[in-house]
Amino acid sequence: MFDILVFLFENYFEANLQPDFPTLADELSAAGFEQEEINQAFDWLSALDNLVEAVYPENFADSRSIRFYSDVEVKKINVESRGFLAFLEGSSVINPIQRELVIDRALALGESEVSLDQIKWIVLMVLWKQGHVDEYLFLEDLLLDEGEIQLH
């Protein structure tokens, strides 16, 4: 399913193309993706849309509280990925609401563990859906850079 999300992002959403789900499903099927995975990807994207449109308390985006991860989250989101989220939040690239959206969508992936690359893509999708282009461009550079990130 994750391959479909990346495919859609790279080929449609980033270019601001918004074909309807039936058209996308036909194109994805023609590209060799299974219908069940296509449906799961569409459900994942619909849930992201609902989360992005939800109303959150005004002060939550500016919260400076410490995020503790549950056992389920720790098992699914590895230490490197959690560190990356902390780095992005500490650098004000994402706020606590966006962090929670990323964690929610990571947990919704049908995988036992979510990799750092997957977290980066999820962050990209969340920022893009919210219209945060400046932060998106920063993270896109990180995604395309094959070198290591230096956390200071």
C-alpha cells in the first residue's frame, strides 16, 4: 500500500493534479497495483484528509510538552524515526498537531514497523495536505539527499 501512496504523491498530488478516485483506481490497476492495496491507500488518504480538516485546540499547535510513545507506537515506529520526528518538531518544521497526524498515519500503515523513509514520506504528505510549502521543500531536500542528517 505504501508504494501506492508514494506513487500517487509523486505523480499526482505534488503536481496539484486531483483526478477522482475511480480514475486513479483505473490508472493504478493498469500500473500493476492490486485492487485491495488501492482501496487501502484510498482509505488511508481519506483518513488523512479528515485529520487535516479536523479542529484542534488553538494552543495544541504551540505546545512544548514532551511526547511519550505508547508500547504500540514504540514497536511500530523505530527509534531513528522517533528521533527524526523530535528533530523536525524541535526545529519548528512540524508542530505537535502535525507530529500526531504523522504518528496516526504511520500506525495506520499495514506494516509491523515503519521505516525512517516512510516517516519522511508521511511528513511530506501531511505538510503538503496542509499547504505548508516552505516546510515541505525543506523536507523534500532531506528526502532526496542520500547523505546522513546531522542532528545537533
